[in-house]
Amino acid sequence: MEFEHEKILKGANFCVWSNTVENIMKKDNTNEEKLKSLTHMENDVNGILFKIRKEKKKIQKITNLKKEE
């Protein structure tokens, strides 16, 4: 499958998360509620990073195999 690397890189950011973090911190919620929301977001981001790293490893393996040929 082909895809546009530049387009993906330009659109790949965590701006949405940044605004959400600010919104959570500005709300009149308890610190416990804020901590719960931020922890949930952190877990989501960690999950995304895990998937990214997994795919990078796959690509690196493929690249290394091609270099050995």
C-alpha cells in the first residue's frame, strides 16, 4: 500500500491532546477527576506509541533483510 509520507507527517501531531489537557485543567473538577482523565489520556498515548514502535520495528526488519540480500 502506498501513502503520502509528507501528508501524514504534517497531520500527525498531538494538538488535539494539548487542547484537551488545557480544557481538563481549566474545568472545575476535583483533582481526582482531573488525574483520572489525564491518566486515561496518557494510557491512550502510550498505546499509540506502542503501535508506532511495533510498526517501526517491522519496517526496520524488512529494511535490514533487504540490505542483506
